[in-house]
Amino acid sequence: MDQITEIRIEEVFDEENDQHYYWIYYFKNEEVKIIGKSSVKPQCYKQTARYVK
């Protein structure tokens, strides 16, 4: 099974190019995987699902 150990959202202020955006990425099996770049702040929430047999 894959191991996603961390999910990050970083706010970037690029003054040189006059840009403001968010980088979204995660660490999967000790590698960084980029999800994307957004001009809108992503909403974060936690959802828990339990499955019973």
C-alpha cells in the first residue's frame, strides 16, 4: 500500500513577477508529488470514513 505521509499547501508571493498563488503537493513513498498551482486558496477539511463488515 502507498504511504502518503504529508500534504502541504504553500502560499507564494512572487514579487519579481507580481504573482500570488498556492502550491499544493504531497509526499508519497518519500517522493514529492505536485498536485497543482492555484490562484485561489484551497479549502481544507478532514473527513473520516469507517467501514464495518
